Amino acid sequence: MISVTRINGTSFWVNAIMIESVEETPDTYITLVTGKRLIVLEKAAEVLQKIQDYYKEIGMHAAAIKVQQTEELS
């Protein structure tokens, strides 16, 4: 889970594995695989860094890189 901040300043936790996309337009939107969209105060780059840190923490980072490398070879 990663911690992010709602527009009203309250913090909440999001399951990073459920995040489908992150976009900044200029507000930062997190779209979950369920289709739900969340608006957060953090910049997109910060959210992406939190996701990467979480993946490293649980050991998924190496697997994600391996999948990306395999896709690039195709």
C-alpha cells in the first residue's frame, strides 16, 4: 500500500497493485483497475516513485523489469 493525500489534505492508503494509470492534468489522477479515479495532491512522479519503492519492498520490482525486458525483445 502507498500513502497519498486527498485534495482536502487527509491521507489515505491505496493498494499499489490495483493502480492502472497515473496522470497529471494538472491535478494528479490515479485510476484503479476497477475504473475508480482518485484525485491526489502528490505529483505524478512522486506517486510513481512510491509505487516503485513499494514494488521493491515486496520483491515485485525485479519481476516487473523482467517482464518489460521480455516485451521489448518481442
